Amino acid sequence: MATAEKLREGEPHLHWRKLPSATLFLAVLSTGIGGTFQYGYNISVINAPTMYVQKFINETWEIRYGSDVDRNLLRLLWSIIVSAFTLGGFLGAWLGGPLAIKLGRKRTLLIINILVLAGSALMGASNPAGLFELLIVGRFLVGLHSGVTLCVQPMYLGEIAPKALRGTVTMGTSVFITAGILIGQVMGQRELLGREEYWPSLLSTSCIPAMLQLLLLPWFPESPRYLFIDRKEEMKALQALRKFHDDDTYLSELEGLEKECAETQLQQSKPLCELLTERSARWQLITVIIINMAQQFSGINAIYFYATYIFKQAGIAEEYIPYVTMGTGACECFSALCCGLLIERVGRRVLILSGYLLMALWCSVMTITLTYQASYSWVPYMTMSCLFAFILSFGLGPGGVTNSVTGELFTQSLRPAAYMVSSSMNWISFFFVSLMFPLIVEGLQQFCFLIFLAECLLVTVFLYIILPETKNKSFLEIEKEFRARNFKYELTESVNRDLQITRC
């Protein structure tokens, strides 16, 4: 810790400010606008032109083969266009870790914008060229970009943030996802780009956030942790720390870097296979897998599926439903912002546990209200209230905290591989839910919420037992807590084996 001690000599003790520096705030903004914003935007923007794209496919098919496309084939082609995004995201998750190690966090985020620019150009050119296949390739490339950013962006944000603000800064990942969903809903309205003649332009608008990031992000430094621990470039790391932190925080952060570097000086960033066999990280890995799967299986997709039906039952005119549906996106965005304000005060553990418990409550209430939807005139309004309450609970809990916790459970050498695992599990779960969810809803109707109720309760019990509070703790302190937990269970197993041998 020689560097930090030298810099600290002669400086008075200063208290940490609880607000981020302007440089840190702008870095979060420039990272998110071309990062996870694209993920949320491309999830929601594809919904508005559904009928127009299907009409385009049918017209293209008729020009080529002289007959209308079969309805089942049309549905299959549309499903391929939509799911190409998920396939690209899954593959991108496996690229994110190696790219972050080899190129660095910031450079990776910049370079992969090429994928979005190419994908946007292909989707925009599909209609003039008369090739619906370009939509498949374009969606795949945009999904590939989203897979990488979901892995690298929270890693970068968690590494540039001071310990006291790490949760708030990492929440930028979730805030920009929800903002992307909301902006995608807004852009798809009839008054903007929701008309038939505008759908190619609508799908190609992903290039705008990419160009903004290419203009803004180069002005900010690389992750200080990556420079100091992985690249051994101490002077560059110190300069980056000074830019991201105030005078009263960067010395403490430097001390933390030196401690972590001293403990991991013989370790390089480990590949995925080593993470999977690392016994000391076993419980961290299990926790990350479960919370990322649980986020997708929590029932949030069921809520959005039922939204249109619930609004109709509440008496909202059909032409106004798209505008009311924007309220769900605004609700989730608002809850993510609130989570960012609360996460350092309340803590990650409290937020994620209370979020899942409240979601379980709303699942039980909605099962009842949907069952008696037609019995009383006030029941649809109660269902609509529960719908918004569920979205708020999701955004305040698992929707906001999961990304923060994922990055905090691992030290520098294991973090890239850990994000590969978490992102790939997220995409696999997303794909499975997209594939199986319509069948589950069709078979169980409103009773599908009982499945989500059970899932939320089981995850709550698991996290209550396993997950410690990570607020205001260094990565080394968190790792030691999990290591103690891991070895405690191993010691118990060893004692039990010894007792059995003694009895024999």
C-alpha cells in the first residue's frame, strides 16, 4: 500500500460525499445510452410493427413464389425474426468475458457498436431490398451486441464506482434497460414511427444510441481496477481514479485496489472452466445462477402478457390501450430509479428479499381477482392496481438489485467469467420463458400465477439463508464471507464423515 500511503501523507481527513462526481455521472450516462438501453429498446420496439412486418413478408413471398405464404410458415418466420435477438444475446454473453479481458471494458463497449450499426442498416434496408432475411440477420447482430453489453457494462460500472456508491452506479444498468423499454414503446406510437410506412426507420433507430456512445464514451478513462490489477499500469489507474472520484474517496479506493492486487498478484483473469471448478467460489456461482434465472421466471412476463386483457376488462377503450401500456414501462423505469436511490441506504439484501415477497403477494391477489374478474365491476380496477404494484415490486427488488449483486460477489480474476455465466443464464431463461410461457398461460390461465408465487417464495427462502449484505463492503470482504460459509459447510461434512467412521 505504498502508493496510497505516500499520497495520503500531509492530507487532512475528509468525509465521503454521497453524490457521484460529474465525471462519474457522465460516464454512467454515456455507457448506458449505447449499452443496456439498446437491450430494453430492442425488446419493446419490435412489438409495434408486428402486423406491418408480417404483411411485408407475405408480399415478398408472393413476389417470389406467386402465392401467399402459409399462415403457419408466416408465424414461424416472424418467431425467427423475434427470437434471433435472443440467440444473438446468448452468444454475445459468451463473448463478453473474453473481450473484456483482452480489450478492456471501455474498448469492448466501443468496438461492439459496429454490430448495432450493421444490424440497423440491414433492418432499414430490408424493405427497399425486398429481403425479409435481412431482418433476421439484423436482429441477430443487435442481440449479439446486447449480450456483450449485459456482460461488460455492469462490470465496468461496478469497477469505476466508489464503494459507498457502487450499488447506485451499477443500478444504471437496470435504469437504462427500463428507459429503453419505455422509449421503444413511445417511438412505436402512431404519432411517431408507428405507421406502416415508417416501420423500417423504426427498426433502424438503434443506430442513434450507438453513435451517441461512440461520441461520448471515448472521453472517459478505462476501468481503474482493470488498469491496476489486470494491466499493471499504476499511473493510468491513478489518473482514472482521480477523474472518477473526489479527493476524499480516491485514496481509499486506491488502498482497496492495492489490497486486492496483493492478494491476487499471482492470479490472472480466470477462464470459465476455472470458475466452474473453483471451490471457494461455489456458493457465489450458485447464487448468481439462481438469482438470474429467478429474475426471468418471476412472472414479470405474465404481467405484460395479461396487461392488454386487464386494461380491456377495466373499460379502457382499445385505441387508448397502447398509451396505457406505456404506463407499465414508465412504472418499471420509475421503480428502477427509486431502487437506485434506496440501494445504498436500505441495502441489497433487504430490497431483493422484500421485492420477491411483495411479488408473491401480488401473484396471490391477482389469481383471485382474475378468477372473479367478471363478478364485480370494481374487480378489474383492483387487478390493474395489482399489476402496477407487481411491476413496482419487481423494479425495486430483483429487477434492480440482481445486476449489482452479480458483480459484487466476485473478485477481479473471477468477475469476467462470472458475468459470462450470469448473462448466459439470463438469456437461456429468457428464451425458455418466451418459448414455454404462452403454452403455460393457455393451459393454466390465471392460475399460472400460482407457479410464479411458489417460485418467488422459494427464491426468498434461498436468498435469506445464503445471501449476505454487500452494501459498503469491498470485494475482498464479500469473498471472505462466502468463503467462510463455503468452508463451514465443508467442515460440517468432514466432521459428519469422521463421526460415521468412528461409529463404524
